[in-house]
Amino acid sequence: MAMAHGSGHNERDASSRKEPGIHSDEQEPQPRDSVNHAGHGGHESMIADLRRRFWVSLTLTVPILGLSPLIQRFLGLESTLSFAGDMFVLFGLATAVFFYGGWPFLAGFVSEVRSRSIGMMTLIAVAITTAYAYSTAVVFGLSGEVFFWELASLIDVMLLGHWIEMRSVMGASRALEALAELMPSDAHVLADDGSVSEVPLGDVQVGDRVLVRPGEKIPADGIISEGQTSVNESMLTGESMPVSKGPKDEVIGGSINGEGSLTVEIKATGADSFLAQVIDLVHAAQQSKSKTQNLANRAAAWLTAVALVGGAVTFLAWYVIAGESSTFALARTVTVMVIACPHALGLAIPLVVAISTSLGASNGLLIRNRDAFESARGLDAVIFDKTGTLTLGEFGVTDAVGYGGMSEAEVLSLASAIENRSEHPIAAGIVRSTREKGLSVPSADDFSAIPGKGALGIVSGKKVAVVSPSYLAETGKSTPDAELFEDLSAEGKTVVFVLVDDETVGLLALADIIRPESAGAIARLKEMGVEPMMLTGDNARVAAWVAGELGIERFFAEVLPQDKAAKVKEVQAQGKVVAMTGDGINDAPALAQADVGVAVGAGTDVAIETADVILVRSNPEDVANVVALSKATYRKMQQNLAWATSYNVIAMPLAAGVLYNYGIVLSPAFGAALMSLSTVVVAVNARLLRLPRTV
């Protein structure tokens, strides 16, 4: 008997979504409804603002370069470009760039100070403010060299880097946000008199019946009341093959109807719909803090402190100890603080988190707990609940044997003719298996049940009965193949016999059908070095048969629902990191006990509170995909952390001028370019994350 799916309510905290970007991490998000997230409108406007500030600042930088004495001397154009009052014009242009182009960094600095979270905005603001203040003092009488051109080019490069960075962050959620765009704008609502009216999607109510024509999008979650079709659900499951649907089957809003016309009774709309829950779930996972992300944040905080101290030491070393000019010492100081900005480090983990979560969602892997998901990379064992997870949770024919010249197909057809009139699970399994093989089911007359023993009727003028072994024993009939019967019974299968005019003409063995994908899932986990185990409430014979078919060496049989968590704890006590995989509410304690709880085949119920990862499809291979994605995600995090930290370790000494005697001197603008390049490398590397399909 298949276990019921969990039905926990979606009570996740709708906390603020925080994304890395131009502002501090304390920025409040824009409000959004259940499906269409207006919050991203705020991020899009921020990207547009950065783009505008960049182009305006770049335009003003051209005359700033022409008026800068250092550039004029370098190009030999001092007499051509100099004029009376040119320094004041230069000051005015630089002031515009400083306040307009540098405003995002100055505002970010104020926000960091108020929140007492000194970070990268502080570094940038200090660098450009120091450059501006010093150059302004030179214009108005202080002896020294102005480097407004370096200030302007620094701001230009920083704006460009942040613009590209924010576009990368926005791109991480594109696949997810595309889900919201899948919904049609209206629905064809059926009235009681059969008439059809066009109704805006927002006005569709639970209980409404809607008509979905071939090729149209299903407007909301519901259950098919009439019609047969195939539905494309690839937008969420990643599965390109259409899924056959008929009466009483669930359909998801946004999926695409195939060749048949459907009547769907609406069961969920708006915030209660599947897509809305998925989007909220993924947003919550994207903003959740992971252990690796916390490590990166601590490293960034330390780097900020090192940069500020390093800048001060650099100035003192060059100006006081080495006796260089204040202009040179200040240039080195500014370069150190700019190149040490831990922006790439701050982006390294959050961007991978956002991309991996969206990637998982687009492939039917919904991550609720980031820490648990990251733990999946180190799993030692995965415990599968048998019924409904490794198996279909429904009876099906596994063996069919004919006697006296009767073929297997004939045995199945005759048995189905009788069982087609019965509602018993065994009867349903026989009929289902017959139809799946494409065999016809003849009609039967004079149907009657044999209480506790089977059923009989008349098919094509002959008396046909489908009976249990005990019926044969009671009526003195022998079993045609006693050895086969014993073998099948030893495997825990249910065996029935087919009689025609009281003669035994066939044998059918039924069992809980193993999912076609289960063997592949077990094999992949073994290749990954993860031990697959099975847990079931069935008897040991049934468990041994299923485990043997799938290649599972260790299993637990006859386990009551309340004892499943204890079995998980037993495996954990052996020092193993354990994932529990189940399909419903009966598995909730075990899912909670496991290091990683995976709910399989959640269907439209994505709010299973005890699961860390929810799999939309009833496909055990997705468990292997979770492990593979976790490993791939961690590799990307490691690569980004390694790049971001090694970049700073190498670049800071160069910025301070340790290779000055070898003619290598980094200007503040070049330092900003290197820092932005590091950020772009991290962003591009994160976007290369893919879901591995093979180990």
C-alpha cells in the first residue's frame, strides 16, 4: 500500500531576501506577490542606475584625462591642452564624477557604518575620498600632484565591475523567474450550463472548472475531471518526455497540455499554487546562509581589516621610512585599499548558492535546507523507504505462465476479463499490467466473487475463475508447477491461478512493482561511493527479493513507521553520514533524524516540513542527482574561494609596491581593474555550474 504524501502547510519565514550587490547586505527587499516578484524590479532599476552612472562618468573622464598634467606630459600636449583656470575646470569635472559616479559607494559606506558591518564599500569609499580630498587640496594651494584622472578611472572601472556583477547575480535567478512567466493571462471557465467564458487568471477560484484546449497552458493547479492527454511538465522537472494524464490525475498550473482537450477542476491558485510555493521555497534557499558562505564572510571581514591596516602601513612605509613624496605614498595607499576590496570573495559563495538552487529547481530538485544539501556531498549511506520510493506502491504482474498450450497473453487477458469487475488491489494490478502490455480485455458475464478466494465469470461461453492457492487446495486440485509456485512464494509474491472450466491453465505472480529507474539510482550511488540501503515494513521475503533485484546488500524489514527513525539513528551510530529517502508523512520522523532528509515524489505538495530536499518527480535517480549537484556546487565554491583569496594575497603586496625597485608599480585605476576582473572571473565560474548526469 502506497504511503500518503505529506501535507504540511507552507509556513516558511518570509524573511527579507538579501542578494550580493552594490548596496550593503542589510538592504530591505522590495515587496513581491506570490508569483510575480516585483523585488527583482528593484534590482533591475539598480542595474539601470549603475549603467547610467557608468556612461556619464566615462564621458566626463575623457576631458579629465585631457586636463590632467600627468597625462599631458606623457603625451607631450602640455602647451596644447593647458589654459588659464584649467585646474578649476578639472576640479569641477572630477567633483561631478566623485559625487555622481561615486555615490553608490559613498552610500554603501554610510550603510555599513550604521550597521557596524565594515566591509568592501568602506574600502572603496575611503579610497576615492582620499584621492578626491588630496587632489582638491592640491588645486587650492597644497604642494603636490593631482590625480583626478586616477580617481575618475577608478570610479569608472568600479562602476563597470559592479554593473557586470549585478547582471550576473540577476542572471542566477532567470530560470526560476521564468516559471512565473509560464502562467497564462486568462482561463476558459465552464459554467453549469456548459457555456465557456474567458476569465482573467486572477479571478479564477478554487472549485471552478476550466476547459484546457490542446496546446494551451494549464491555468492553475487542479485535477482532471474529463479528458485524456499528455502534459509537458519540463519547466519544473527537467523531464522532456510528456506525462500521460487522465481523469483524477493532478496537473500543475503553467504546464502545457498536449493533444487532448481537458476539463480541470481547480484546487489551488495564487500563493497556494505549486509554482508559487516552488518560487518561495527557492528564494528562501537562495538567501539562506551556508557554512561555507559564513566562512567566506569571515574571511572577507578579516581581509577588510587587513586592507585598512595595510593601507596605513603602506603610507607610513613610503612617506616616513622611505622618504617618498606624499603623492607617491598616497597613491600606493589608495591602490592597496582598492585592490584589497573583498568583493570577489563576498560574491564567491552567494552566487554559487543562487545558481545551484535555481539549477536544482529547474530539474525538479527543491532545496529547503542549504546546510543539509551541502552535507550531501559527504554522504556515506542513503536509506530508501521501499514502498512508493523504490517501488511504485501498487501491485503488478511480475510473472505469467500458461499451461496446456495457453500463452502468457491469453492467461492475462482471461484473468483481466474477470478481475475487471473487481475493486481488489490484486485485481487492479492484473488489469493494469494487461493494459500496459497493450492486450485486449474481453467482456465477462455472470460475474461473482468467491469470498476470500477469488472471482469467476463466463468469458466467450467458458467458465473462467481467478483463484488463490488455498482454493486449489480446498477443491482438491493440484498445483501444475509446485516448484515454481514455491519459488515465487519464497520471494514474497502473491500467486493466483487461472482456471477455465475447472482446469488450471495459468499462473500469475504479483508484487509491488519496482520502479524502472531504481536500479540505475542504486548503481550511480555505488559509483559515487555511497552505500544504498532499504527500509520497509514488508516481511523479510519481500524485502530480500526487492533488494536482490536492485543490488542492495543491506536492508531492514518489518520496520514499523514509528521505528524508522531508530533505524536511521542506528546507521548514524556507526559513524556514517546518512540520507533518508521517503515518499510521505509516515517517513517524517526518519527524514528529520537523517543528516539529509529527501522527500521523493512530492507531486504538488512541496511543503513537506521535515525534508531538507524535495524531489518533484517520483524518480529515485534524482537522489543521485542531489548528491552529484551537491558535489559540483561545493567544487565551484572551493574554486571561487581559492581564486578570490589567492588574488588578494598576491595582489596586495604588489599594490603596496614591494616590486617597486623592479619597475612594477600598480596605479589605483589598474588596481581597480584587477579587482573587477577577479569579480568577473568568480561570477563567470559560478555560472558554469551544471547538474552532472553521470559520475
